Amino acid sequence: MKAGTRLKSIVCDTEVMVIRGADVVVECGGAPMAEIRPPAREAIDPARASGTLIGKRYVDAAGTVELLCVKPGQGSLSIGGVALQVKEAKPLPASD
């Protein structure tokens, strides 16, 4: 997985762009994501259907993978069954 690659969910409308990648399989809604969406969708795992938000960056705990959501959907993002977290904005320094 290299930076700039677009991945599409095979269970919902979610699409992400890889910002920082590693050799891992990204999942959405419990199913692996692909560069090309198949014509027929698979069933979404209800336990992994918390949704994605457009414009948000999702990262793994180690910070080795960062994805930008370019199209929202019902599935939640994960790697190896471990959910990705929304990357929080860094607080700006105080200007006294």
C-alpha cells in the first residue's frame, strides 16, 4: 500500500486515500478494501458498522498507517480486526 492509493469498501460507500501506508490489509465493515469496487456488494458485519466521516483521517495505534476518508459510508475501518481511530488535531500553541 503506497501513498496516494485509493481504496474502496466492498460492503458500503466508503472510500479512503492512503496518506501513509504499510504492508497491511485495510478492512471496512469487516471485509478487506480493494482498489476496484466489485459490482455486487458483500454483507456488512453489524459489529463493524459504526461508519466513517468524510474529511477525517484514520490512524492505527502505532501510527504506521494513515487514511483520509474521501467518501463516507456505514462500515468502520480496521486492520486485522483492530479498529482505526480518528486522528485528532494538534492543539495550537497559546499566543500570549
